[in-house]
Amino acid sequence: MSHDATSGGDSPFRSEPHARDDAPQFVLPLVVRIERGAPPARTDALETSARAVLTILSDARSLGEGEWAEAMRDWQDARIRKVVRRARGAEWRRAEGLPGITVTGKSAEVRVFPPVPLDGWPKELAKLQVSGTDLDDPEPPAGTDHSAPVLWLNPDLDMSAGKTMAQTGHAAQLAWWELSDEERTAWRDAGFPLAVRTADPARWAGLTSGGLPLVRDAGFTEVAPGSCTVVADHPALRRTPRV
């Protein structure tokens, strides 16, 4: 499945009415562990969320006749919604008891679950809060290695960490769809290396016009419909020179 997110032709993230709206709607739940005394660093949480999405997309249970495959197909046939909630202590332990995958970063833990109906969340997850995911970076993120994938954030948007985690997940998924099977395998076997950084304002226009996968948010929360939120700059997808 391939989606031209840059031009917006069949992007599941656009706000315009689309045939995808007529399909039953599902959501991919992600839960970030935020303990009171030890919250994760913001950038690490964003990167871990993106890797969690890639991990479930590539998991054997999501493919072919796997146990999650039908739910994954139904979700990807509709609008691609992701919702990030937070948990700590007993809440986190209950979330870990549900079928899913926990992905760990340097300081972040994110558990991703197979898609559920928009109004059919498991009670253990439905009780969790969406708000309160504001996170900070104790130190500025390190410089980027341009030989590795980078998810560039729009420098003009101010989004909560939870919202941004969903957006980086979207961008990683768009990149995944655009890659060949060989490129997907190489990325997966390397452990899905990637970085999330805020773009330099002077480079943003070039990034959004360079043919790379681009998330245009549907505008359900925090940002206006159609806002460009993230560009997925995977080396294999750099088709044309950019400013």
C-alpha cells in the first residue's frame, strides 16, 4: 500500500472528505510510561513512539494471517488515527497485561496495541488520561546523522508531547509505506534507527516541497485541519534535491 502524502492524493491524514470516512473507524492506542519521579525525555519519547508504530507494522502478528492482521487492515483502510495516553505504576502494569508490544528508548517506554474500534477501547486503556503528556528535554538533542532517517517537526507548531508522538508515528508509517520490501527489511533489521528533530525554519519550505512523505493533520486536536506537522526524511526516499 502506497500513499502520496506529500501531494495529499490519498493521504489518510488529510482533513478533506474521503471514502476512508465511510469505513468503520479504528484507532491505534499507544501508552507512554510517565512515572512521577522519572518522566522520559521528550525527544526520546517521540522517537520511541515512532519506533513502536514501525514495530507493530512489521510484526508477524500484523501480517498475513496473523492474529492482529485483520484489525491492522481495518485500521489502515480507514482514517489512520493514533491516540497516545499516559500511565504510571499500577496503570502501566495493567496496560502491560494486554496484548501489545513495549518499545524502550534511552529513557522512554511506549507500549503499542493492535487497533481497536474508535468507541471500543479496552477498559484498562479507556481509563488512562490523554492530557498530562507534557515532557521536556533535560539536554538539547544531539546533532543528526543525515545518513539515517530523520522525522522533521514543523518549527511553527506548538504541540503537546502526546500529540507530537502521534504525529511522529504517522510520519514513520508514511515512510514505511513508501519503502520497498528490501528497504523495509534493512530498516527493521537495523532496529529502526531514526531521529526526531525540529526543522530549522529556513529549511522547512524545502523539506515540505522535496517529495518526501508529509503528514497533513486531520485537525481533530490541537492544530488546524490540513496543518503540515512532520516530514519523514528517510535516505531511501530522497528523490530530489532540497534547500
